[in-house]
Amino acid sequence: MREMRGLHCFVLWIFPIFSATIATKKREHCYEVPVNCQKEKNVPLCIEDKMRNCSSAAPRLPDQAYFSTLISSEETVNTHRGYVIHISDEALMRSSNGQGDADLIVSLLDETFFRVSSSLNIKKGNDPSKSGPILYGQTVLGVWLGKNEVQNLSQPVQLTFINTNQSENGTCVYWDLEKNGTGNWRTDGCNTTIINGDIVCSCNHLSFFAVLINPQIPEASHVVPLNYISYIGSALSIAFTALMIVIFLCQRKKQCEHSVIIHVQLSGSLFLLHISFLCSVWFSGHRDIDSVCQALGLLLHWCLLATFTWTAIEGFHLYLLLVRVFNIYIKRYLLKLSLVGWGVPTITVIICSVAKVYGKYTFYTSEENSTITPLCWINTQIVSYITVNGYLGLVMLFNMVMLGVLLVKMRKLRSQTLQIKDQRRRVWKEWVSLLGLSCVLGVPWVLAFSTYGPLSLPALYVFTILNSLQGLFIFLWFLTLTCQARKEEHISSKGTIQASFNSNDDIVNIR
């Protein structure tokens, strides 16, 4: 009996320790929660539930997607992952029931876990699981403090997204979990402040946070007019660039001027650009066409880069005509220009397609029931900045320098003219030439860099009008050159700078 009693006491003593050990082992680590919840149907809801009862111990190996620390008073915490979080005393007291200490857990989550199912997508007929906003860093910041839910704070919690380099269009949003298991991005309870490139979100609660960086039209009333301007202008550009190509093919001579051929190549790229733009807008509003939208995004990117490249080639050709006038011979000149004009965009989009950066891209307004404008385009912001903004900036810088050289040449020629009547006629032709060359050199594209700031809306309208009608302007320039070529068969090298940019046979021998 004594042996049985001793065994019974030993079991009663060892069982609590064994049970506690098992319970400790079964307690899930917080950094494992996002991975384990991927098996669930509603990933955000699973993460939200498990983060309240998990172990905040850090993993043995450094994990850039996870951060945890103990908060005992009001504190500003730098996660060293691009985020700074300020916890107020009120948030700490509510999360710990006045105990004073609470674990702060920060997790960087994949944006694909958060599927938008807003009324906008339902009204437009889009698939909620396949369309959604573009988020800064393509990640969602999950923040938890203690085991209690923190809401309706009078002293807001501040989350700073460091060095975002975003414009004033960046908006702080949080994921609102709905009762039916779905969710949506909302802005109520969060204020957005931008300080030296850092986006500061002041929110009265803790949840899943992100910064929405989609391009935003200031007011919903401007979306429809801008869309109609783009569509009508693109249709006109398609018609007139096609007409220009037909005229060129019908009147082409055995030895056609190189400048005219370059103009036609630029018109061809514009023709493809506007067609791909209209197709991209039309197909992006349909469902279950991810592969088609990716292909159209690639095509639109390629056409845009081809337009920029041929615009740069126009500037390079102008440089040869104005600066290096004599003793120039380039073997197979047009063939080399064509390889550059069409080859550079092709190589670029091949690299981008391997990186899988094409898909649906949505322009939206801040109002809940506003109009959205989807487009098949580039989803990765950094790729768009480098291949579009950066490339366009270099092209425009070079072409603006060439226009400056042209103005200097025109002034010198004007000062050498003695007859007043001829001078007035010369000035008129020079300004016509300047306007035409400004169009083929892509000067209206400079307005793309002025669509931010206090004059963003007027600049956006002017940019949309001029660039959507660029095909029409180049057609008028081509028509002017064609008519003048019939009247003047032989023009001296001094007069070619005025209005006969295409008649380069007497200036330079480029073949």
C-alpha cells in the first residue's frame, strides 16, 4: 500500500509538469502564424485570431518579416525594417488591462492574402479576387499589442513608412474584417501625413495597415472628361497616322529623304501605341483575362518605349543636321536606326516579362462610389519609374538641348538677313518649323513631370489633350513638308534649317 501511495504521489507531482511541457510545446510561435494560416480559407481572420495567443519569442535566425519587443511605457519603436511605430500610453493601458506591460508584434504580410471585395468591383463586374489596389512595397503591416483589441483611441497610434518617396497621393488604409469572412481596405479612423518623403499614419486602432499608392485623380468629376479626351484623341491619332503611312507608301520615291522616313517610323510607333492603349483599357474591364491583360500590358509598354526611342532618334538626326553638317557618312544609317528604335524596347519588355510585372493597374478616386479606370499596364512601381519616367526624362533632356541649338541657329541666320520682307517671311517659317519640330521631338511629354503639385489638374488636361492628338500634329507637319517639297526641289544648305527639316540631301550625306 505504501508503494502504491508513493507511486500515486509521484504521478500527481509529475503530471502537472508534463502537461505544462506539452502545453508549452503546442503553443504556436507568432512568426509561424502567417505560414500556418495559409492553409485556411480566410488568411487575415486566421492571423488576427492566432496573433492574440501566440508566443512572441523571436526566431533563431533573423527574420525580416517579423519583429517583437516588450512595451512597458509610451515608446517610439524602430523596427529597422522600414517602419517606425509610436505606442501611446492609452493604447498600452487598454491592451494590457492596466498591467503596464504588453508585447508589441509586427509582421510583414504578403498583399495576396488580402483580397478586395468592394462594391466598386461588383458594380463594374470585376473579379474581386483578381483586382485590387497597389500597396507600397507590396506588403501589409500587421501590428498587435497585447491580447486585447485596441480601438477608438483618443491618443492615436502612429505608424511611419520610412523613405517611401511617394507623392501626396499616398493614402493610409487598414483592412476591415467583415462578418462574412471577407474584407476591404478602409481609411476611416486613420489620417495621412507626408513628412520629407515619409508617410505617417495616425490611427485610433491597431490592425492590418498599408499605404495605398495608386495614382489618384483629384475629383471623380474629372475622370469621365479625361477618359473621353483620351479616347477621342487616340482615335484621331490612329486615323491620321494611318493616313500618313498610306500617303508615304503611295508617294515613296526610290531615294526618299531620311528625315521623312524617320517621321513615318515615329508615326508607326504612335499608331501602335494608341491602338494598344484603347485595347488595354477595353480588355482590362473584363473578367478572367489575366493572360490577355498581361500581354496587352507588355504591348502597351513596348509601344510606349518605341515612341520614346524614335523621339530620341529624331533628336539625334536633328543633331547631325545642325551640328555635324559636313563630311558625315554612316553606312546603312536607316537600318541601324531601325535596330535601335525597335530593338531597345523589345529587349526591355523581354526582361520585364521575365520578371512578371504586367497585369491590371487601376486609377481610382478617393470617394467610395467613384469611378475607377482599369488599365493593363505595369504593376511594379519601381519598374515603371525606371523604364518609363527615367527613360522619358533622358530623352526629353537630350531633345530640349537640340531645340535650344535650333533656336541659336535660327537667330544667327536671322541676323544675317538684310531684306525686311524676306526676314519677316523667314521668321514666320522658322516658327512653323519650331512648332513642328517640338511635336516630333516629343516636347508635350515634358508635361508628364508637371502633373503633381498645385497645377496638377490643369497640367493633366493639357498633357492628355496634346499627347492624345500627337498623331494629328505629326500628320500636319508631314503634310506641310510634302507640300513644300513639291514647290522647292532644290534648297540650299542655309535654308534647310527654316522649314525643310526633311530635305537633308544637300546638307549631309547619311546613308
